[in-house]
Amino acid sequence: MFKTLSDTPTRVDIWFNGQPLAVPGDRSVAAALLAAGVSRFRSTPVSGAARAPFCMMGACFECLVEIDGVPSRQSCMVPVRAGMHIRSQEGARDLPPEPGADLDTLENAHAR
Ligand code: FES
């Protein structure tokens, strides 16, 4: 039913949760991680249940991961590239500090 773009996909080296992975390079981050056997992309903020890509077309947001330090990226919508540092997204995301906040007095960058 579905075909890859290439019969002989090039492999690229990425990092997932600090571990090196060689994945097919001609697809999205979500498809590449699934091909490499990754099944936990994020966890829910309330129960911590594991989640993984569902729609593969940008509609369900089950595939959110942190890519190169940027949280909440839809991995099914981002082409995989060599050298990417990807992390699973556990629980709720933090908000950035408010503009003008005194960062020296905050317990961390998120005022917690
Ligand atoms: S898998 Fe549904 S938005 Fe990415």
C-alpha cells in the first residue's frame, strides 16, 4: 500500500535520548524512529501514558518530540537529517519565563 521514496534509502546517524541511531534518511523523523524500533515518543501530562505517532500527517499531535532543543515538534512533519538530537517528550512542557523576569531570582528558567 505504501512505498518508500527510495528502494535503497540512505542511512543517517541521529541521536535519540542520548543514544546513537542509524535510521533511513529519506523520510520524516517519526517514520525514521519507527523504522529504528522506537515506540515511545512522548508521555501524557496527566497519567504519563506512553504515546507514539498515529496519523503521520500532522493532525493528532501524538508524535511530539524535542528536536535540537526545540520542544513540541511534530516529528511526522519534520524531515530527518543527519546529526539531529531528538528527545522523547515526557509530560507537560514548561513555559518560557515572562519577558522582563529576573532570571537570577528564579529557581530555574521556568520559575519553579
Ligand atoms: S503522527 Fe499525528 S501529528 Fe504526527
